[in-house]
Amino acid sequence: MPLRLDARARGFSDAFSRLLAMKREVSEDVDQAVAAIIADVVARGDQAVIDFTRRFDGLELTAQSLRVDEAEIDAAVRACAPGVLDALREAKARIEAYHLRQRPEDALYTDALGVTLGWRWTAVEAVGLYVPGGTASYPSSVLMNAVPAKVAGVPRVVMVVPAPRGELNPLVLAAARLAGVDEVYRIGGAQAVAALAYGTQTIVPVAKIVGPGNAYVAAAKRRVFGQVGIDMIAGPSEVLILADASANPQWLAADLLAQAEHDTAAEAILITDSAELADAVEVAVERRLATLPRADIARASWRDFGAVILVPSLAEAVPLVDRLAPEHLEIEAEGAEGLAAGIRNAGAIFLGAYTPEAIGDYVGGPNHVLPTARSARFSSGLGVLDFMKRTSILKCGPESLRALGPAAIALAEAEGLAAHAGSVGIRLNL
Amino acid sequence: MPLRLDARARGFSDAFSRLLAMKREVSEDVDQAVAAIIADVVARGDQAVIDFTRRFDGLELTAQSLRVDEAEIDAAVRACAPGVLDALREAKARIEAYHLRQRPEDALYTDALGVTLGWRWTAVEAVGLYVPGGTASYPSSVLMNAVPAKVAGVPRVVMVVPAPRGELNPLVLAAARLAGVDEVYRIGGAQAVAALAYGTQTIVPVAKIVGPGNAYVAAAKRRVFGQVGIDMIAGPSEVLILADASANPQWLAADLLAQAEHDTAAEAILITDSAELADAVEVAVERRLATLPRADIARASWRDFGAVILVPSLAEAVPLVDRLAPEHLEIEAEGAEGLAAGIRNAGAIFLGAYTPEAIGDYVGGPNHVLPTARSARFSSGLGVLDFMKRTSILKCGPESLRALGPAAIALAEAEGLAAHAGSVGIRLNL
């Protein structure tokens, strides 16, 4: 049974704080192992990558076979079911259309003093995309990471994906082709992250690495940060559903379980002002669990991290939502737009009864890479801006420097930086 | 003498690679000490902060005196020279005007299928601003960090600044007042970072921490990342000057030294197509060094990390600039705008002879918190977006879900996520 809380009950505040503080991840201490792998790839390049791939993936590679060539990708595309390829194409088109609207504007203007200033956005020169192997090798994630990079104008997008015993998911290769990925290497783990960050004889290094991975990949990304940029470190997925008595309990149960089936550490929470709905959803979850292929995972997640919270009114739920800062927020209630407008912290909001979160995982258009573990308090989902950077621009002339100079000199002197003051003063004969 | 390279000389490529790889920072291993400080603040709150402040800052505080009260800030403002206060006001107004243009737009639109989608930007709910104590306590940095936060709409900006033996820089407090900082605490080090991230009895926790600090502060920021957001970890400052024979060697020498005076680990590089200019700048640097108050620092920086690189033409310098990815790039040459347009990687560009980098440190308007250590390849200077986050919005109706549903179901099934498919199918009676 999931946790059941009532906002009107004594002790609710403490119980809710415990829910917020609940740790869902066991962080494996792999940092020393990862440091050694990275050092070896830096020292020995391709050969280290080949050795680790033999050891961890049971796959014998050469410098020539590290890269997945175009003929192999062609064959993979031919191996995919046409219906699924069509669905991938539809998803790609919608993700691209949404992200095209995120492209930022440059600015350049001259102010009243005659100073010209502004900024210019440029794409990161090369991006590495980590794609997990095995069961978590999701073609949808390839699209969600690679499409915004290409919309940003990244000239070189490099994908790495481990091929345990040589196996690659054809849909992952098809998604890479569709998204315009420029190079694909059949490697994974910390060794792939190191190869992307530092380069090898075969792999030219990138400037930023994105994409999800296991504890080794996450630790490697943290370690190479600085040498390259990285995206967020994603935790287990979460959904929070805000619903009133008008919601369909069967549909809500389906949505809670769609989250719970991801991972035993996934979190699915329902907040409602209807005790009847709460009861009906719990019953529906149990019934649907019986029919799910991934029932064991979903049941563990719902039992250990599921929660149903009863509130006097949905308006009173808003501060609770902001504290939970969910990755995914579904609002299935009268006045959903009004409630959404009052919420500060959520990665993505799904409005109304006909927007199950899963539609956003695939074909809605917005990105499905979203902040987890309450980090929506301070961060955003993946987007075009993650693949660009801004350069500020400033230009003074003799007159505008004369206008601004005295204040700069006063502040530089107040900070004890005489050479700063001097670099302005010398141009004004001061 | 600084390093002298000639792009036409044999061995240039290797020498330039060594310059790129040069480590300017000795990273002190303070991580264990910092972990213990954070754990103690989490466990004991105010009392731990008070104990560490006594030990590290030689200052005896109580829970009541942690916070710098309004009367004390009033008194600090009165203690500042009126001319410097005016300069701070001018700087604040220009920084604010520039950053107001960075406020992002929300989007909400309905596409051809009838899906409503877009995004909404919201401000981070509370931000902590770390300000170093002692000689590196810069009022300009208070403005550069706090003004964008307030422009973003952050309702609560909290500043921490250590007060060694009780001393605070009145200009720092005046800048905080001017920028609209809401709370100021006289604490620093890892204990201040921990107090901001986890809260104490007196200090309500924040959601993001920004601002520069020493090795302890940097290590603490890395450790609390996840609990809160953090900005970049800033390294020693850098300038790269691209100049042709039209540039004034005295002015360039002044600019190189303005960078070098920051820190013995600062880096100042000149790239030019004129051997005469290169020689004249080196002579001018030596002459100016004799007159500088911070000559010892500047001389060490110029000797250990300075470089003068001769190129056949400035156009050929562009790929070198992109590899160096300088924090600050000055272009003092014919056709500066054209050269700037071809450069991908730079934190900030200063165009023309009348735009010394120091003008941007104080009153230009753009932010002076910029990516160092080649991180301009993948990151931007501080701005309004660093204090906001984006929530994506998606709304389908019965018809648009019917249009999108089959593709979502096909992809979910291809990924083995039956409950995802089911949450869509149940709404379509599939």
C-alpha cells in the first residue's frame, strides 16, 4: 500500500516533510573505479576503450570497428517495423517544431550614451550524447537529446551506445539517423564518457556531454565536468497528479502505473480533495497491476514510494506541489489552467483529462528530459539553450568611454585595482 | 618574460596545445574538511555556524547577530564616499537596463492538431549569494550577481559575506542595499554554503547558490549541488587581446596588466600579426609594471601565464581564439566586428580601441561573471536565465489525443513500456 496522508490530520506537516526528504536512490560508490577508467582512457586512448569494452560489454572491437558505419545504420533502419519508424518520424517532426520556437534572439543596440552592446548566441561546437544499452536503450531519448542539439545548430553530434555482446537496438540507430546524429560509436560506461571528453586516436573530443546513464556514467560525467560541459544528472522519474472528483480513477491509475513501471525507485503521487476518488484510484491501481508485464517493478515503486494525499481543496495543494517540485505534474480538475498558473516549481505540466504524461514522453513535442528529485526548484528541462552559449558584446567610442570612464575608475580604485583604473584612464589621458 | 610563440614556426601546434593544457590552479584537497563542516551545520544548525565562525573568522556571534540588520546597513551606506556611491548607482542602473532585455518570453500556442503547448518561465523562489570577505570583497560582484536575480523576479535574495574579526566592507553592504538584497548574514566559508543549502534555525534555506569563493566555498558548492542549484565554479580570470598594427601598445599593455593584477594565476595573452606591436607591448608592460601597486601579483601572472603569439594574419587567429575560448576577448584591429562575427567561443567580446575590458567589469552593463578555463566552449556568462527555470506545458483534447495516440502507443510498445501505452489507450478505448 502506498503512503496515505491527510492535510487536515495532526502531524501532516512532519509526514509531508519526511516524504520530501525520502531518498529513493542508493548511490553506489563507484567514484574510484571511474577515476581509474578515465585515467586509463586519457593515457592509452582507443586501446583502453577497447579493453574496457571487452571486459564490461563482452565485445571485441578494433579501432576500425569502434564506429558504427553508415551501412550498418542503413541495415538497422531496414530492420525496423515500418509502423514504428513512422511513429518515430512523427515524434521527430513534433519535437523539432516545438524546439524551433526555443531558438534565442541575438541583441545589439546603442544606448543613450552611444555605447553599443548586446549579445550573440552560438551553438556548442560538438556534443556527445550518451545512450544506455540494454533494456533502457530508448529511441525516444535519442530524439529528445539530439533534436534540440541540431535545432541549436550544433555541427557535430556524436552518439555513444554500448553494445553488450555486440547487440544494438535498431530503433536507437534509426532514431540517430532521423535526428541527424553525425557519428555513432558502440561503446558505453565511464570509458565512453572519457573518450568523448578527452578524445582518443579515433574519437575527436566534444565540448559537452548529455544523456542518461547508470551510476558509472553519472560519476564519469561529474568527473569530466570542467573539461567539458554536462547536462543534469537525472534521478528516478516522478509524477504528481492533482485531481478532483471529476477525474476518472481508472485513467489516473493508468498514469500512476505508467510512472511506476519505469523503475522500482520511481515515484507516483496523487493529491486530491476527494476521498472517494482517492479510494477508487487505489482500488484501480491494484486491479491494473494484475495485468501489467512490468508489474513487479510497478508494484514495488507504488508500495515503497507511492503516496495519496488528501487536501481540503486543490488551491491548498499548490504550496505542496511547489515543495515537491515534481518532474511531471498532471492536473485533471476543474480550473486546471488556473491552478497551473499559480505553480512555480514543476518540470512539465500536463493539463486536463486527455493529456496523460506518456503522450509527452513521445510525441507531444516538449522535451521529456526533465529535472528530477525536486530540482525543478532551480532547473529546467533540456532544451535548445542547453546546446548554445551567449557571448556578450560591448563597444565604446571615445565619447562614451569619456562618459562612463570616471565611474569605472572610481569603482576600480575603491576595489584596490589600480591597473583596472589605469586601463581606462590611459585612454582618457587621466 | 611571457611565452612567445610564432604560428609560422615549426612546433607551433604542440606549443599552442601545451598553452591550452596549462594548469593555472592548484586544487587544494579540502573535500573531507568541507564534508565534515556541512554535516555539522546540518546536525547543529546555527550553533555549528557560530562555532565555525569563531574558529575561522575570529568572530563571536549569536543567533541574533548572524544577520546584519538594516540599521547597520544604513550606517555602512553613510560611511561610503559619495562619489563611489554615485558610481555604484550608475553601474547598477546600467547592469539593470542590460539584463532587463534578457527576460525570456513565455510561449503558448495551439498547433494544427489542436494540441495546446508551450512553456512558462518562473523565477527561482530564493537565491543565496556568496560574497568573499577580505581583499576579494568586491561591491561590483554584488551588483553583477544580485541585479540579474532581482530582474528575474527572485522574491528572496540572501547574501552571505564573512566578517573576519567583525569587519565588513561598507561598499559591499551599500551594493547589497542598492541591488535589493533581502537578507545579509555575516558568515562565510563552507559553513555559510551549508546554511544556505540546508537552512538553520535562523536562516531559511534557498534553492540556488551563486557567487565566487575560495577552495572551501567551491568544494562546498559542489557538495550541496542537487540539494540546491549552483552557478559555475569560477577559475582565475583571463584576457585575450587580438590586435593589429593600428593598436596602441601602451593601451594594450595597460589592459594585459589589468588582467594580470587580479591574481598570480590570471592569464593575459596577446595575439597579433605585427611583430613590431608585439615587441612594443612587451616593453610597455615592463615599464608600466614599475608603477603598479599590485606589481608583484601582475609580474608573476605575466611571467608564468602571459603569452604573445604572432600570426600571419588575424583571420588565421580565429581558430586559435576558439580553442582558447577566453573569458574576455578584446579586439583592437581594423575590421573588429567582422573578426568577432567569426568567433564561436568567448565569454565576452570588447570591440575597438576604446573598450578596455575593465569598463565591462563595472559599468558597461553586461555581466562580469563569465566562463573561465575554456568553459566558454559550452557555457555562458551569468544572466537572468540563471535565476529562472522553464516549465513546459502540454494540453490535448479528445480529438488531438486520438490523432497523437497511436504513435505514442507504437513507441511505448517498442520500448517495452506497456503501462505507458495503456495510459494513452485507456482514454481512446483501445
